[in-house]
Amino acid sequence: MTEYLVLLPDKSANATKGQGSFTWTKHLKVGRESAMALFPNVEGIDVSGGELFFVSKRFQEMTILNLDTSQYRTVSTVRGLFDGKPDQIQRITHGDGLLFFTEEGGVDAGVHARDSEGRFYTILESPVWKAETTGLAFSPDKLHMYVAYQANGLLFDVYRDDGLPFDGRSINAKFHKMELNEGP
């Protein structure tokens, strides 16, 4: 059986933009209408601890579904050095619990992350390779991050100078301050 996601935005006067409840439907047309209106051009899906994460390239935001409460919220990915569109995502659940994501386009496409507190970080970017970053993966011991620059045909093996895994206590990455009017 196949069911389709339908987001139901909270329209109350005190609601924050980009939050509400969700349901699943067997009706393809209803699912498509919801997707086109609220989360078009989905890429990168991951699940962890009762939450499902995915990004909308067109809206440049990440949607977080709480699978236990059937509530959702969206978070903008337009921050700091991240100037492209979000693409694939990959969660590391140990240590800091970072959610890593790649970038399509922008001036310096790279890999960025979001921690459990909602803070965004730039892990790497390139002023030389301008294409989309894609294919994000980690070695089983989390000591190596693999990422490709798609149009350039390059695949990189990235590791930390301090020898720690990517889920280590300190990642020493650029933090991007949240705007005050943005909400959770």
C-alpha cells in the first residue's frame, strides 16, 4: 500500500509560520497538491529518534515531521554561507547528533550541518568547485566523510585534522547565527 504526505498548516492567529499537523492519504492527487503547495522539489530524506527530515529545494527549507505526535515544523536553510539550495541529508546520531546536508548551486557549494539546538554550521565549501555537492556518506567509524562535486566529477575523502570522528565532541565549524524573527 502507498500513502502520500499531506501537511495541514496551523492557521490560528498565534501560530508560527511553517508549523502544523500532518496526515497520510491514499489519494495521489491530494498528496501532490500538498507537496506542490508546501514542500516542492523534495530531496534528502532521513529519520532519527521519531523525527523524519526532508528538504524542499524550491523553498530552501527543511521540514521536520514528528512521527509520534503527527506535528511538523519547517526551518529555513538560508543562513550565513549557505547560499545554494539544500539537497541530500545524512544524520549522524551519535555524539552531537548532527544532521549534515549538501548544497545545490550557490557561490561556494559545500556541506553544512544542523545540531539538535537548531544551529547551522558550515563543514566545508569550495570557491573553486562551483557545482552541486552530492553523494554524502560517512565511513562506519565516522572518521571519513565522502562527498562529490557532481558536475565536476570529483569525489572527496574528507577527514578531520584532529583525527576525531565527525560525531566527535568538537567539530570546530563556522556557526551561523539564527535570525531573531524566525521561530523554532
